[in-house]
Amino acid sequence: VMYLSALGVERKYSTALQYFSLAGHQGHTRALFNLAQMHLGGLGSIRSCAVGVKLLKTVAERGSWATVLLDAHRQHIKGNYDNAFTMYSRAAEEGHEVAQSNAAWLIDHSYVSDHLTLPSSSSYPLPSTPTPEVEIID
């Protein structure tokens, strides 16, 4: 941050980029966010929206809601597969790819009760009025 914002040192984007990269590889989420901002703005590197967006996606996936994934994993380890599946499914609906994969894996390996994966007839009600016939015009 010092080299990015010139706090007590000369502003040097390449050095800031290097330090943010090192911290990001160590799992520092704030560093990944700053690194994304630098790539999006072309500070210290060639501007790259693709790299910036990828880094921002990583930051978003590390949000506080990601604890649901940890809880789901704990349920899986304990053998509470239905609970794990329910938690993974909720995270999957939010767009978390790992949760999607884990929910699918539980289904593929038959760890989930059928009542959680098979739609009930009330989930997809039939229309109450008949479908009108379509008139074909030549």
C-alpha cells in the first residue's frame, strides 16, 4: 500500500504490484483486491480486465458467506450428507462454483436422499386450463 499510495516512499507501481502479488499468493484477500484494482487500471502492468475480474471473483468467493462452505464440509465429514447437500445447494444458487461441484458430487455418489433431489409434483404444477390449439396458416 505504501508504494501504491506513496506513503513515506516514492510511488512505484511495479513494486506495489510485486508486493501485492506475493501477499495474494499467501492468501491475503485485501492484497488480491488491490492487485485486481491495479490490473483493471493498468497500474504497474498492462491493463487487463480479464485478470482484474478473475482476481475480483476470487475476492468475492472469500467473503464472510463462504463460511457456509466450511460448515457444509464439516457436515459431510460427519456423515450428515443431506445437511451438507442442502448447504452446498444454497451456496450453489448464489453462484459459487465449488458448491455446485460438491452438491453434484454428493448426488452422483448417491449420498443424498431422494426427497432432496427429486422434484415433487407440486413443484411443477400443470396448467389448470387446457393449452389452446395452434392454427396453422399456409
